Amino acid sequence: MESLVVECLRCGSHRHAEHPPLRKVNPECPRCGYVGWAAVEDLTERDRRALRGRPLERRRLRIA
């Protein structure tokens, strides 16, 4: 299996995940405990700022 680098949508920490990611193995970020992840290559700086600038309860942002 190839490795995929994913980024926590709350704190920005990176980790390697199997592709496709196994959400049940380690769903939360070891740094902050958040469970939202995205592939690093799929996020732009604008996307990162938009996500981190919103409170967690308002993060239903859909990135196309």
C-alpha cells in the first residue's frame, strides 16, 4: 500500500496514513484530538485559513 500524507484540519499536524486511510485505527490527531483530516496536496493555504478561522462548531465547510 502507498502512504498518504494527511493534515489535521484543526492544528495542521501531519501524519502518514495508508491509502485509503483506515479511519477506525487512529481517527484522532495525536496532537490535538480532532478527527478531521485531509490529504496535504488537496489543501491550499486559502482552504487552511478558512478552516482554522472558523470555530469548530461551524466547520461544515465544503471544499470542492
